[in-house]
Amino acid sequence: MGLNFDKVGIIYNADIKGAFETAQKIAKKFNKSKLFTSDKMGSDVSFAIVVGGDGTILKAARKYAKYDVPIFGFNLGRLGFLAQARPEDIDFVAKKISSGDFRIEERIMLECKLGHKGCKTLIALNDMVIRGAIFSRTSMLELFINDSPTSAYLADGLIISTPTGSTAYSLSAGGPILAPNLDCFTITAICPHTLSARPLVIPAKEKMTVKLGEGNKFQITADGQDGVEISKEVEIQKHAKAAKLLLLNSSNKGADEFYSVLREKMHWGKAPQSGGSG
């Protein structure tokens, strides 16, 4: 697949040590490139290279999804689940991209329209989280799918996750791991005060409505970054645009590569090491 290198945007997180220096080194590999901080990302780019952690990549994904701009991540953060490379891989990455040895993978996103006639829209690549603004109190939340009553929760909150986000907050709350190419969402309660609340996986075409208990203040956050206080029901559905991630080809392609990343970065499915023969 061809890629337009006429307007390469290199996005770096200025709060991460070494990000600016790494961005400068990457810029030398692409003649027509421009540097932006993650707080002031340019819109007129054809391809975005992101230097930072998963949070920086999520922010760039929300920014560039509407422009159909593919993004590639260099990890300078902790887990780096969404990034394929480290700073020491710059030469290798530049060679793979310039030779066309990559693929563009689309990831579905979530959307929530708020305010009068949807004047404000939140979008998320990982998840939408609804919880009480007062963190020490549980909240009553009612879930409707396609306007049909589905479940009521007395819980700290509710996580609605994409397959990409299934390895993030949803996983820590007991949600399932989903392969990123699936067209579905997961709904997971945060610390529910019941033994019957279990994660729910639904087709991405469904409309989700969450009605909020009276008397409490609530907030909804997208990818843990964009947050809005809410006081009544909210509707969440699949976003019209998908995030486009540029992924380098390897011997393990597609879903097989995803499982390898699970094992390498999250130590998923690895048996405990024996302490000895005893």
C-alpha cells in the first residue's frame, strides 16, 4: 500500500523525557516532515508518527480519525501496547515504511453526543467510562440497548470498551480480551455491588443508552482524557470514522501478532516459573 510522505507530522509528548530528541531523529528520515507537540497537533498532515506513550497515541488517534490519517507510534512510556517501536528502532522503522512493508489496520471507535442537539461530541479509541463525580459513593446506572432495558447496576461506574480498549481499563475491571479486528463492544461494571453483574459483549451496531440515578453527579470520560460532567442519560454508539493504525509487517501477521503482543507485553497465558524442584 502506498503512503503519502508529502506532509509527515511528527507528534511528540513534550512532558516525556527524550521525546523531542527522538522526534528530531525521526524527522531526519522523512524530508517533508514537521514537528508538533501533542498539545498542538497540526491538521494538514498525510501521515502521523507519534512519539510518547499509549496516552499520546490515543490522543492522536482521536485527532486524526476524521481526516483518515494513519498513525504509527514510538513508545517512550510504560506499557506501549499501541506502539510497535522504541527509539532505537528508528532506522529499521524508516526502512520498513519507505519500502512499503506495512499495512493499515482500522480500529472501531466510540461516540457520545452531548449538549443541546449534540453540540459536543466525545470520541474514544479505547473506552468511554461513566462514573459518579464523587468517587467514594456507588451509583445507580441503568443500561438500555436499542432502547430495550438490559441491566441495572449499583456500582462505581460503567466501562464501555472497544476491542482495542479491551486490554486497558476494562481488563482491570474483569472484562474480556477481544481481538482488535472484531466489530463489537464490551460493557463492564466497575466494582458492582452484586454477584450477578458480568461483562457483556454486544455487536458494534447496537445503540447503548445509560440512564443515571437521581441525586448524584456523574461524569463521562473518553480514553481517560476528555471528560464532561453529565446529569441525565447519555447515548453511546459506534463512531462513523475508524482510527487508522500503521503496523509494520512481521512473520506474525494480523490476529497472530496480537496474541504475541499479549504474551510479550502483558505476560498473558504464561505459567508461573517454578521455584525449584523442592
